[in-house]
Amino acid sequence: MQIFIKNMVCNRCISAVEGVFNQLEIPIDDIKLGEVNTKNSISNDELSLLETNLKGLGFERIKDSAHQLNDRIKTFIIQKISDLDISENFVLSEFLSNNLHKDYSALSKNFSQNENFTLEQYFILQKIEKVKELLLYNEFTLTEIAGKLGYKSVQHLSTQFKNNTGFTPTEFKKAKDHNRKALDQL
């Protein structure tokens, strides 16, 4: 049985969800970001208990196909940004269409209808949160961060950062309250 789970965005999430299935003694055939395939069908009582336990850890079972698709989109975007390997020529529409084998306009329409923002806005918000993280870790210069996240220049990154946070990257680093959001909470 295929079960889609919201907010699975990293390997720790996979471990946490796997722990819930193991605790409930539901055998898993395969598990990956946002999706679990069980060896057998699950009863309604088991599904209810599973949903309760997942919610306790900040996860949620996705029941309808529109939300399943949006969750897959989010997972692809978060993973791409986490890899820190976005070229200046990166095109979000091509990336998503190629990975999801669907027309971008359909993906974009579905996403906008079910979320509070467009796909492009979501992508930018995710990149801004990654910039915040990298600034706080102080591992890379702003120029390196811009290059890793596909910005054409530091100025482009800084402008987009200020438009979304109200701070320049330097002001953000100096601020006491860094107001970061979990990537799966955007």
C-alpha cells in the first residue's frame, strides 16, 4: 500500500517515520522522502493510529492527489536547494517538468490553487531560508552562497533577500533574532 506523508524533507524524517511504522509493527517495503510503501494493506484502525502517531512528530498523511503532487514538488525543490548545486542557468519549470513528467503550467496551477503562493515564490522563499542558514553557519562568503544557489550576482541575492526579509544579508547576520523558518513549514 502506498502512503504519502507531508513534511518528510530529510533523512532524519525518513528515520522518524520509519520508527513510527516499526513501533506500530507495520512492515515497510520501501521508504523515501514523502512516500512509504507497505508490504501489506493497512486496516482503517491502523491508518487512524498511524496518522495520530505521525502527527505527534509533525508529519501528516496526504490523502488527495492534488496535495500529494504539491508535496512531491516541495520535496524536489527542497532537495535541489539542499544540494547547493544550482547553476545560473537553472530553470525551475524545466526541472520540475522533467522530474515529475508533467506540464509545468498544470503543476503551477495545481500548486497555486492549494498553497498560499506560487511555485516561483515558494522556490524563492526556500532559497532565502537556505541563505539564512548558510549565513549563520559562516562557512561560505556571500559570493559563494550566491554561486551555489544560482544567483547571477551577490547584488541579485541581496536584493531578493532584503525584499523578503526586510534586512540585507549583513544586517541579518548582525541581528539577535534570526527569525528562521523550518523548510517544511513554508
